[in-house]
Amino acid sequence: MVLPLRPRACTVPCMIEVQSLAKRYGAFTAVRDLSFSVRPGEVLGLVGPNGAGKTTTLRCLAGIIPVTSGSVQVAGHDLLTEPVEAKRHLAFFADEPRLFEYLTVRQHLAFVARIYGVRDHEALARPLLEELELSEKADELPSELSRGMKQKLVIACGLLHSPSVMFFDEPLTGLDPLGIRRMKDSIVRRAQAGAAIVLSSHLLHLLEEVCTNVLILKKGEKVADGTLADVSAQFSNGETGVSLEEIFIRATGGSET
Amino acid sequence: MLGALLYLRLTSFRNLVVHRIKRLRQPKYLIGTAVALAYFYFILIHRSGPAGSPSSVAAQSMAQAGLVAAAFICAGLCVLALVRIAFLWVFPAENPGLRFTEPEIAFLFPAPVSRKSLIHFRLLSAQFAILFTSVLIAFFFNRAGYLGGHRAIRAVGWWVILSTFDLHVNGTKLTLSRLRETSHRFLLWRLAVIAAIVGYATAVFRSSIHLVNEYMNGPEALRSTPEVFIHQILYSPLFFWLTLPFRFVLAPYFATTAGDFALAIVPALLFLGLHYYWVSNTEARFEEGSIALAEKLAAAKAATQRGEMPKLGNSKRKALAGPFPLSPSGPPEIAFLWKNLLSMRSALFSRRALLVLVMLALWGSMALGPLLSRQARANGSDYYSPAIVGFTAMIAVYTVLLGPQVARQDLRGDLQNADILKTYPVEGWRIALGELLAPTLVLTLILWLAIVMLAAAVDPVGKVEWLTPGVRITVTLCLAASAPFLCLIQLLVPNTAMVLFPGWYQATRGRAGGIEMIGQRMIFGILQLLFALLVAVPAAGAAALVVFSSQWIFGIGPAVVLATLAVLAIMVSEAVVGVWWLGERFERFDLSTESK
């Protein structure tokens, strides 16, 4: 069931503005005609069955892969024509922490600081490392860190340049309960500080807790988009207290295909 | 246990064959297979003559050359085997382990199987690989059939060599583990064995040098018949007894008739049997070590598949200080240089590897020094120059052609991190340039060293009239100026191949493979060579033209400078276009398309 879509007009400047985004791999269309926007302070949850195009969408938004057609604006910069300026404002957090094996925690931060031109990065990094409980591991290599610690290092690297736009792909994968709690708090705190956040996850309770908006994808197409209340209203058929899980199942037809 | 092993191996083999046949539907595997088959047909089958006794003068000279080559190869293999064994005693692992795969450990270690059965499983598993390798090597070295002997004899010969070595390595590991567990004099035991190995190696080496000296100073007739000389060496009393253990192992390989083989195989099998008894009856713990070894091998395999160089030695990766202080502002390319230099230091130079190199160099110089100094006194001071020039030129050529395949701390090493790199606010060409800087720097330094050595070693006594000190310095500086751009352009080839054909590139990185992988690697090798020629031809042509046309007017020195300027103009243009284009391609690079 594809509902009529209501593209939102940005009354305040949108940090992320996506218009008719499409991504094709040969004859296969991974994402088609996707439009949405995210304002400062909003957390958009990207949900959909496996193969719906969530990761592809995030990778297009982060400038990792080129879009086939459509446009993506990040912090007012077109990702296609001003990729460098657009990327200065964003951070992408992959589901698997990808680190340079031979750089210590501190060296990772030094490297990222140089890439983003972050002056006085040591002063910025110190509280960040303390907040993420990485101070004692500052001179250790990724191979000596647990998965959770690696995830924290990725976050520290991503936050060092104070991005105003953040993309999280399955941010809770592999984290312990305490790590999950901290990650959720961190996302909410960044949003409250004015960041625009898009996160993809299969964990619907996470989305209910942290997201202000939700976008449901199925087979590369948008099925629904709006605030949690809006989307609930679209699929609740007049019922009250319908969970996001139930809405998801109704919106996607309960199957991948 | 044997039944389970056979089931595992045969089923896995069948599935592997089916899988590889199925993937021939993909062009990259089909083309690779076609190239490899063509290579094997033309090089190994079509061109090789019939094995057997030589029937002509040419065949006889080939037999002589083959014998000398075989003698050197055998000597080299014996040295390698000795070094490997010595290495085990010098650096014993904390927990010596036998080589199992991770799935084998997961299924077999908790199973109701005795420790001895596990050892048998390990030995039998190794036999599959050894048998395959033996047949393959015997097939590859078919042209050594001019020596006489049947291909089957050579295959069995190789099987004896490889099996004995495998058993010896495992026996040594288990013995070391046993000694560590039970003996308070573990260090003393080790020192005694190490002393015995060093003494043995030195005695064999000095004996060989003595015999080579006799050969060099002997009558001309002896020198024209190397097979007689080698025979003399092999059967000289001292050498005979010194090399007896190796003789047992090598004799079946060198048997030329069925009778010789029958005589050789009996002591070889007895020697092999002794080794088997040693391994299967040494009660030692190997479980923890085997688990650690399996994890290490799996990590090395994963690293190779990622396009990284597996870590040498057993040491854990250690945190290192950056090669230079990295300030937070400035060109981002320098950050990539800093990162990749750090990676190179971490990947290549373990303390243990350096220590082994230093020890070998010391031992070699102590053993070889007296001989070389005698030769130098006898032949005058110019004795070394041609050898140094030849060796250095070879190093320079290998650095240019093979260096880019070895120094991979560039985009290829960051293939797994491509997503992260692409989120950086940096233009593609700057990422490409930054990534290429570290290997370019290292290869350039090696080339500069080679150029300086060549400058010093070419015609040291000043026989060549036009090679004045001024010209020598000018040529050296001009070559040095061109070196970085040559290295950069050469490095562009594999990096561009990786970005253009990531599937092909990744497929050629793994150690495992098959005939199609051999073909794919050959295609990449040929392309690298062709590209090197393509790049070099315009530059070399321009240089030759400028030198030829201007040396009559300005003299050789200024002509070389002018030629270098022309070469630099061409190479800088090629490098700029190449880096820019690579950056453009990298920005559009999407590894995920390979899995679609």
C-alpha cells in the first residue's frame, strides 16, 4: 500500500534536503524517487525490510556513492556540485566500525583533525575521549579495543569536527546494554544541540525512543514519511496505541517482497 | 578418524571444483582460466621436449646447466630448511601449535578424539596439500627432465622432501613444547641445539667454499664439465658425511633410473618413518598454540583478501609514534602520507624480522668474508664493480616493476575504508595523491640508493673517457630527479586497476585461488609491464632525441640536463593526468556494485 506523500516544506532552513533521489545498479533500482527533508534538531528514523534501500540511501546522503539522479543538499550545499563543502558539515557512522589498524586512538583523532582542518584538536579531543571513556585507551591500537570501544572511537572521530548533520547506519549493532543506552543518549543530546540526524535501524523501539520523524522504505520506494504521530495516524485505521512495530508491518505488507 | 578426514577432504574438494566451474560463467574467471590454460599449454607442455637421456650436444649442455641449477636449488632449499628449523629454536613460540583451520578446531577439539588422533589428522591433512604440490612441482620442472629420470620419480622425490620437512617442523614444535613443560633447563637445551645447528651450517659452508675454491683454481677441463665437479663435491668424504641427513631426503629426487630410485627410496622412507615416530610419540600440549595459530592464519588470510600485506613474524602489532609531527592544518595529502608511513613501519619491520636479517648478514659476512677478500687480492680492486653494477641495476629494475606490487600502503590498503575516505571533505585527486605519496617516497628512496651506488660503481677506475666527474654527477642528479615521477606513475597502475575493476583486483589478492586466479594475476602482471613500457617509451624517446641532437652543440652534460627536462615534462604531465583521473574515478568508485 503506497500512501499519497506529503513533502514537507522547510519553514526553518533544512539541514538535509533530498529531492527525487534515485540510485540504480545496472538494471536494478535500489532507490527510486525519494524526497524528504530533515531540520535542525530532528532525528529521522529510516526503516524498512532487508533490501529496502536504507543503507544505499544513507551512503548516497553521505556522498559515499554517487546518486543516479535527483539532488541532495547538506547544510545548504549541493552534494553533487559542492561535495567538499557539504562533507565538512556531515559525519557518517557505519554499522561496522572501520578503523585504521595501525593508528592508535590518539593518532586516529590527529589524522581526522588534519583532514577536517580542526585546529586545537587536542583540547577538543580530551573531553570527547573522557565522555566516551577512551582516555585510558588513547595510545592503544584498534586491535586492542573491544567492539564497543571501536564504535566509540568511530564516534569520537565523527564528532571531532562538530558536524551539524549525522548519518547512523544501524548504530546499536554489537553494543552491550550500557553501550546502547549511552548511544541513544548521545544521539538525543546531539539532536537537542541542533544537529540533524538520520539513522537506519531494524530496532523499532530505538526509533520510538529517539526519533522525531520516521521514513518507511520498501523496495527502494518511500511508503510513509512524517512525524511518528503522523505515520501512526496513517496506518492505525482509527485504533489507538498502535505500536511502531505494528505500523511497520502494516506499511510494508509484512514481507520483504 | 581417517574416514571422517577423507569425507571432509573429498567432499570439500568436490564442492570446490563445482563452485569454480560454476563461477566460470563470470567473464573475469573465464578469461583468467583461458589465459592460464594457454600459458600452461605453450610454456609447459608445447615447448617441453621428451624427458630422458640427452641425444644431442644442445641437450647435453642443457643437462649440464640443469644439473648445476638443480644443485643450486637443492643447496638453497637445504639452507632455507635449516634457517626455518634454526628460527624455531631461536624464537620458540610461547605455545607451539600445529596447523589446524578454525573450523577444524571448532569441530574436532571438543569432539571425543584422542590427542594422538588429532596429530594424525593434522599429518594426514598436510598430506593432501603435499601430494598436490609434489605433482605440481614435478610437472612444472619437467624441463629438468634433461637430467634423466621419470616425472613420477620426481613427484615422489618431492613428496619425500616436503613430507620429511613437514614432520621435522612439527616434531621440533612439539619437542620445544615438551621441553618447556618438563625441563628446567629449557634455555640450555635450546642453546645446545642452536650451537649444533650453527656449527653444522658453518662446517658445511666452509667445506663448500673450500671445494668451490678448488674448482675455481683447478684445471680448465674440470671447469667445462660441471657435472663431474658436482659429483666430486657430493662424494668428497667430508661433504658426504656432513650432508648425510639431507642426502637421505634428496636422493629419491635425483634418481635417474628405477634401480637408483629403489635404492634411494628405502633409506628415505626409513628416515621419514623415524620422523613420524618422533612426531606421533612426543607427548606435548599443542591445543592453545594451535588455536592461536589458526586465528593468526585466518587474520592473515583476511588481511591478504583485503589487499593488505600479512604481518611478518609472530609479533603482535604494536603502537608506534608517527613518522613526523602532524599539525592539524595544512594540505590533507600530508595526513595520508603520515598515516601510510606509519602503516608501512608497522607492517614491514618487526624487531624479530630485523634481528634475523642482522644475524644472517653477520653469519654470511663471517663465513664469506675471507673468501671474497682473497679473491679481491688475487684479481685487483676492480673485481667487485661489475657484480655491484649488475646487482644494483637489477634492484632498480625490480623496484620499478615489482615495487608497486609490494609497497601497497595506498588506496589498495584502504579498500575496506573507502567509504570513510569518501566522506572526508577532500577532493578525489587529493585523496589519490595523498594515498600514493608514502609508497612513492619509499620506492624513490630505494631508487635513489641504487642510483648513487651505480654512480659510484660504474667504471670506478675511469676507463670511459667521456664519463668525467661532472657528467657522472649530472647524470646521477638527472636520474634522481626523474625517479619520484617514475615511481608515482608505476603506482598509479595497480591503484587505477583496483578502482576500475575492484572485483578483479580483490580476486587476485587472496592466496587461495585456482587456475583462473593464476590467469588473472598474469593479466595484471602483463598490464603493469605494458603500462610501464607505454609510459617509458615517450619519455625515453624524447630523452634520446634531445641527447642525440644537442650533445654535438652543448656537450654531453648539458644535453643530459636538457633531456631530463624533456623527460620530466612528459612524466609530470602523465602523473598529473593520472592522479586527477584516479581521483575522479575514486569519487565514483562503489565497491558495493561488485556484490550486486
